[in-house]
Amino acid sequence: MDANKKKIAVILNGKSGTALDEEGQARLARAFAGAGCEAEIVRASSGHALRVLIERAAASRPGVVVVGGGDGTLSTAAGVLAGSGVALGVLPLGTLNHFAKDLGIPDEIEAAVQAVTAGERIEVDVAEVNGRVFINNSSLGLYPSIVRRREILRQELPFARGKGPALVWATVLALRLAPLLEAELTFEGRTHRLRTPFVFIGNNRYTVEGFTAGTREGLEDAELSVYTTTRQDRWGLVALALRALFGRLDGARDFRSASVRALQIHSRRSRLLVATDGEVQAMETPLTYRIRPRALAVMVPAAGERREAA
């Protein structure tokens, strides 16, 4: 060990979509060594272990804690680090890596390490529902139903063991049943009664049209984006998705959107299934959403490199 090298905590989710094997971890260690750092790499075997390891690493108040995994993993890290002043270093090792992409953090290991060690520290917003932090989005209705069905299908049906086939079948079943959510949304002093297949709440504003749908231009505008629809039939939902794909969502009279700082959702049901960054759990109602402006410090590529990547 080189005593002159800066030590840096690196915590990996061993079950992430592209979890590093031993050779991958060695490559990661070399990348940090090349940047003048000694990476202390540990692997978490469960969600609970992941949170404990991040808490331990942050307890000594280092400048940065590096976490490798997908959006769910990084959401857990944000829940620990938001408001602490300790920066999150991102290694995008998940399947989709929405958070990293929206921040301009590259997928390649060496480039991501460069962003951690020689990049720029910025502060971004996080959102939360009933105290649970999320970095991308939260949803009610259709999507949590799809995720729950997907996991059941993966357990019960041999032909749906993989995430892809299970997701397709779960989506077909969810659309066929078209579960409707009856709720009251209260924001900016007004209450809106809805009977809708879904409510989507984003951390900052999402692009909802064209081939950039599902991305955000920034995470520093201190707002929640709220999207829902009055369409209730499955073919209407398919048509709405096609409108979004071809950039015609603005003309959809049955599509609703709003930007707010806080939101409360009431339901006759005492508990609702809520998805936050791809993880689903039952939460007690009412659901209280709020934005936490610039609560999370994160390491990103230098501004010039982010512009070139864009």
C-alpha cells in the first residue's frame, strides 16, 4: 500500500444489473490507483448491508463516498448522504442508470472514476415521500402493479425467469386489468379528485415527448413534476404512450401535468403501493411528497466534459 495515496471508500451492490466480478473489481482498483487514490472496495450482499456500509463510510465525514450500482442502489445512498455534506461518487453499474445519465456521468469505469476523483462537486435536489428519499421518480397505480406482478411471474413461471420476459407479461396483465386509483391530490392550496390509472411524480421536470422522453435537463430547479391522465381504458393508455413517442403529448386533452414544491395524496385506502426509483412498498396514506432543494452533493464530470458528452 502507498501511504501517500488518498484512501477512498467504494461500496458496490453485489446484486446490481452489471455487478463487477473479481476482474472488474481489479480494473476498478487500477483506475482509482491511476487517479492517485487507494480504493477500499467492499461488496454489499443485501439492501440492508448496503445502507449500513454507506452509513459507516460516511460517519468519518470523508469528502466523498463512492457507490456502485443501479438507480435503486444510488437512491439508498442518497437517503443516507442527503443533507450530510458528504458527496456521492457514482459508479453506474445498473441496467438503465437514469440518474447517472441525467447528470452526464459516463458508463465506462475509468471515465466514471475520473469524474469522482477529478470532476466537479455540485449540489442537486432530491425528493421524498413520507420521509423516503428518491432521486428519480415515484409512481402510484399502474407501474407498482406491473413491478409487483413481474416479481410474482419470475417466481412462478419458467418462461418468465428473466426480467425482460417477466416485465412484458406483467405489463400485458396490468393493462388488461387497468387498475384505477381513486385519490385526491392537494397542492398549491387546491384539491383535485382523480380516478386514474397512474400518478407519476418526478424529482424535477421530465421530458415526456419524443425520443428523449424519460430524461431530465437538470436536477436543480427545486420542483416536483406531476403527471397523470384521465384515460381509463387500456387502448387509451396505449394511444397516450404512442402520442408521447411521436411528440404529440401536448395536444392530448386527457393528459395532465403540473410543477409543484409539495404534494399530498389522500385515498380511502389506508395503504397504497408506491414505487420509488424502481422499488415497490406499501405506504400509509396520506402520502406526503416534498422537494429538498440541493440537498445532495454529487461528483460529476467537469462542466466542459459534460457539454462535450451532451
